[in-house]
Amino acid sequence: MKRIGMGLIGAGFVGPHHIDAVRRLGYVDVVAIAASSETSARAKADALGVPKGYGTYEALLEDDDVDVVHNATPNYLHYKVNAAVIARGKHIVSDKPLATTSAEAKSLLDQARAAGVVHAVTFNYRGNPLVQQARHMIARGDIGRPHFVHGFYLQDWLLKNTDYSWRLEPDKGGPSSALGDVGSHWCDLAQHVSGLRITEVLADLTTVIPTRKKPARAREAFQTGSGQERLEEVEMTLEDLASVIVRFDNGAKGAFSVGQVCAGHKNDLQLEVCGATGSLGWRQERQNELWIGRRDGASHVLVKDPALLDDDVRRYAQLPGGHQEGWADAFCNVMRDIYDVIAGDARSAARPPAFATFEDGYRATCIVDAILSSAAQGGVWTKVAD
Ligand SMILES: NC(=O)c1ccc[n+]([C@@H]2O[C@H](COP(=O)([O-])OP(=O)(O)OC[C@H]3O[C@@H](n4cnc5c(N)ncnc54)[C@H](O)[C@@H]3O)[C@@H](O)[C@H]2O)c1
């Protein structure tokens, strides 16, 4: 099999997971890392066993050994970096959100289509075997017509006023914080699993922590302060908590909340779809279980076991029953689908891959835009752009 060269831009929290995931595929060489300086690029490349480290992303894009670029930089760089990758004719795997506005996301979608490159957004929860099982069961009609899709995505890593991230700054994270960061995941997953589209939203946004102590030196995601840093008091303008009521294109209703200030919730994404004859519920922190709710029979929990999954879903389970799959396994599953298409694997033509494209990434930015618009008007029903 022809080997494929991968280059990573941005090796903070999530970047190294992109590297781990593609290394597991067996035919991808991690060729280079680009970081924000030569020194940090060299240090990160050495630490991750990557041959080349570049101090700018432009230098990485000039490397002919790089066929596919993964963009794991902070959100404000997504448009610029993704556009530069596409202009060089390389395949692009962008971390979410695709861009900070839907206008930029649409432009990236158009550019990627015109260039004919493979384009993907890492909405990685799609890669969980039981998420795919739920999606197949709903598509097959196992729970009848969905009429209610609800859930939440809650975390607690920004609960204290000493917690800080570039995600809280509009010029780095974009015009939303929790919504763009984790809300985009929930919306994508809700649509992917239910097979429905969110068409209208009504939102209530809150800033629970009105001022925060910003460290003089930037922290990577989930890093805690040393206690010795110089701190500056800054006012927060973006939401750290949000609740949204939604309407779907089949008439189904829904509701979800997102927040990064909810103690005890570490990476707690929950999605439930209620249909005419049953319900399905999946929770990221218990990702090896799928709850199947019934009215006229016993509700039960399907515990992940490849032998019990649908034929088309089994490839997303990498381990036998009783061996817990995790976040990194699902991330790798998404990469496998993406690289199957890049490699022109005939199997990927036979079974449509489940990864999110720039079209899905654009769709998620449209929903966040509509939520922000709804909240700005004081909470009114707002249509999501098509
Ligand atoms: N798919 C997921 O589940 C998931 C999880 C976490 C983060 N993300 C997304 O990934 C992106 C990165 O998030 P993170 O949590 O890793 O952030 P982070 O702050 O931990 O890491 C970002 C890295 O990018 C580097 N960087 C900044 N400017 C750069 C430049 N010009 N060139 C190269 N590198 C540069 C920073 O030095 C840092 O190392 C965000 O867009 C975020 O939304 C996705």
C-alpha cells in the first residue's frame, strides 16, 4: 500500500492525539510538526518522535513529503491555515470548529471542493462504535420516527476564576466559547445520529464567571496554573454556559445545554433520541454502553461487543467485548475513515465513511451563528441558514 505523509500544525493538547491516531493506521508516516516557534517545534517533534519540526506552518506546507495536513491550532487560525493548506493542494483534516464564523466555513468548503482535496473536520464522537450502532438503528426504524432529541455537553475545567483558556477570548476562540467548543460537537452528533437537521433554535446564554485571572503566559488546554504565575484580572464577554431549544426538519423537538463550569462533569456529552417505539441514549463518559428504552418491553443496556453490533458497524469496534474502547479509539476510527478515502481504498466507496466533511463543519457553524443571533435578540426563535 502506498505510504501517505502527514504533517501536524499545532501540537498542544489535541495535536498529539492526531499523531497517535494516524500512526495506528499502519501506512501513514508522520513527517513533520509545525509549532509557534522553531524551538517549540523542535522540542515537540523530538518528544513525539517526528523527524521534522518547523517554526511556521508556511514552511511545513512547502514540504513535498506532506500529503495531508492536520490543523490543531487555536480556532482563530483555522480559516487562515486551512485555506493555505487547500491552496497548496494538500488534503486537510481540520479540528473543530471549522472556522469562527459560518461565512468563513462556507468559503473553506467552496475552496476545498474547487481544489478537489479530501476535507474533514474532527467531530470525533462519530467514531464511537455505539454511536454508529445508534445511528444505524435509527436509520433502520428500530425506534420509529424520532420526536425528541436532547442532551448536554458539560465539563468543569473552566469552573474557577483562575481557570483560563484562549477559548474565552473572542479574538482567539471566536464569537462563542462553550458553544463553539463543545456545543458544535453536540449539534453535529445529534444530527449525525438522528439523521435529522436542526432548522431553528432559541437560546439562553450565560457568563457564570464574569471576570477571570489571566496568566501572563499562555496555557494549553486543560493545563492548570503553577500558582506562581503573574495574573491579570480580565472581564469575560463570552458564554461559559448555554441552554438551547431546537427544532428539527422532520418536526421533532429538542433541547441541549452546554457548559464548562459544571463541577464533576469532566467530558460529559450525553445524547438521547426518543422515537415512536423506543429511545436510544449514549453518554461519552460511559461510552461502552448504549441504553435502549422500550415502553412495551424491558429497557436494557447494550454493552459494546463487536459480535452484537450490526455488520456495517463492527469495524468501529477495535477490541473484543469486555475490553473498554475509549476516546482515543474513536478518534482513530474517524482517522481510519478519512485516510481510507485519501488512499482511494475501494472499500470506502462501497460503504460511505462516517466522518464529518467541511460541509458538516459549515453546518455546525451555521447552528452556532443562529444560536448567537437568537440570544442577541433576547431569546427568539431563529432559523439556521441552509
Ligand atoms: N476534536 C476534539 O475533541 C478536540 C479536543 C480538543 C481541542 N480541539 C480543537 O483543536 C484545536 C486546538 O485545541 P487544543 O485544546 O489542542 O489547544 P492548545 O492550546 O492546547 O494547543 C494549540 C497549540 O497550537 C499552537 N499554535 C498556536 N499558534 C500556532 C501557529 N501559528 N502555528 C503552529 N502552532 C501554533 C500552540 O502553541 C499550542 O501548542 C482547537 O480548535 C480545538 O477546538 C478539538
